[in-house]
Amino acid sequence: MLDASVAEVISKLVSNPKFSDLIRNKINMEVDTSALDQEIENYKIQLRKLYHNKDTILSDMDSLDYEDKHYQRRKTDLENHLYKTYDKIDDAEELLVSAKAKKRSLLADKITGDNIYKALVFFDKLYAQMNEGYVAKDYYLEFSEDLGKPIKIEEDTTVESDTFEGLADGIREIERLQDKLIQREKQLAVLEDKIKRENQDYEDKYNNENVAKLRAFDERDTAKKELQEILKDYYVDIKSILSKVHYHEYQYMDKVGKKDLILMIEKEYELGRLLGKTSKEVSLELGCYLIGIYDYFQEYSKSFDVMLVMAELSDYWVDLETATLNWANKEHILYKLYNEIERALVNYRVKNERRKNFEGYLQTIKKIRGY
């Protein structure tokens, strides 16, 4: 009689639409996530490379030399490369989030065959114990946390429905577990949405930070341009003062004073350096002004150094001041100037229309040296 009752209840259990669907769809169903795992790993590798590329581009932008004549082109190229990299990062992050969501959804949609088998084992043991009158009170299945408290069936030979009630409780426990899994799927969906929103917030914050950094680059570039313009104006102003002092000669040099004029010249070399000019380029540009001032204040060594630069670099003329030449002759260094001028002629660095002038410089030096 007991076996027939059990068979009847099990038959009802299997015929239950929810339980029947669960058995049909879930038991022994294998979920292979290896392809998704590989896809996720590939996206992670791709993102690491893209993040590295992005950091490299930002570092290159930081190290750009404003004085480089190709500065603007290089800056534009790097910015374009950076924007393209951001687009690739957006795409890769979106694909990564999608792949992770697919995997979570796949796993959440499955109850493993092992759990179903355990549930069946639970019933087998329940039925086996019924002949002894109850399920031992100390008996717990490994998955008791999910099924809840063990079912205890008290022996009642007079009321057969008690047996069916105990088994019905088991059915309800299975249904409860099924509902619990459905709730977990909903929780996973909520969590997935939360992660997606957090990723978007992070991406927005990251993009905003980089937009701010690019804006800072532009502001820095603008400030550098403004500074360069100020330096150029300052350089031109000092050059103008030195030229006026030189052309108006002694009364103006005396009025300005040696100390202030020397400080002004030193400042001009400093400004020239900030503008990317070499010391020789500044000396050549201010040549006759510097020679006239140095010669007047008997700074012959400095005056002679500027003469040497003019002889080395100028293809037009060399300013020869007699007092400086006489000093150089006494110091036995006048030959240096002679050699530089002669080299300019031999190498045809001097313009044709100015060669006679340079040949005249040589004759002047020869006379001072006593040749």
C-alpha cells in the first residue's frame, strides 16, 4: 500500500507543470562558458593595450617641445590619435560588459543536474525511511540550506493523508527553491544594470578628466605663446635702446652709464636664450652695437670676442674698432681675427660684392701687426 501511494505522489510530482518544466529544461544541462571566458580575456587584453597606448600618448603630449618648429603638427597628430584611442576604449569596454552579462545570464539560467539529483536522492531517502515511520531527525542533506529544514513524517497508520501531506511539503520545498532561483536571476539582472551604470559613470569621469587635461594643455600652449610674444617684445626693446646708444655715441653711453648698459646686454643674452637663440646668434645680431659699447668702456676682451663671431658668421661685414684691434695685437691674439676673415674668403662664404671689404679688413690687420 505504501509503495503504491509513493508511486502515485511521485507521479503527481512529475506531472506538476513547474516541476516537469524544471526537470525537462535543467537536468543534465551542461553550460560551456569557455568561449565566453576566452572572449572576456581577449577584451581585457585589448583594453590593457589601449590604456597603455593612451598613457603613452598623454606622456608624449606632455613632453612636446614648444620650440620645435613642428610642434603644432605633432600636437594635432597626437590629439587625433588620442581621440581615436578613446573611441576604441569605449567599444572594447562595451563589448567586455556585454560578454560578462552574457556569462552571468547563462549561469543564472541553469540549475545544475547535481542539485536535481540531490533533490531526488532526498525523496528516495525520504521514501526509504517511511517504512520505519519517520525521517531521522538528525538527517540533513548537503544542500539543506537551500531546501530549508528537513521534513519529519510521524507514523500514523490510521490517517494515510499524513504521508501525502509530508510529500506535498517536499513538493512545496522544491517549488520554493525554484522561486528562490528566479529571485536570484532578478537580483543578477539588477546587479548587472548597476555594474553597467557604474562603468558608465567611471567612463564619463575618466573622459571628463582627460578633456580637462587637454584643455590644460591648450591653456599652457596659449600661455607659452603669450610669454614668447612678451619675450620677443622685451628683446626688441633692449635691442632698440642699444642701437640708439651706439648711434648717438658717447653722450648717450655716458648718460645711461656702463653698469646699466652691461646689465642690459646680459639681459639681452638671457632673453635670446629663452627665445631659442644661441650666444653667437645674439652676438651677430647685435654685433656693431656691442662692439661700440664694449670698446668705449674699454671692455676690449668682450669687444674682440664679438668681432670674432662676426668674422666667423657674417657674410656681409665685420665691425673693426681700432682700440680693440690694438689691444688684441698687444695680447698677441689678433691673428685669430685675421684667420677667421681669411677663412671666410677662402671658403667663399662672403658675398661677392663684399669680398673687397673683407680683403680690406686683412690689410688693416696686417698694418696693425706691422706687416
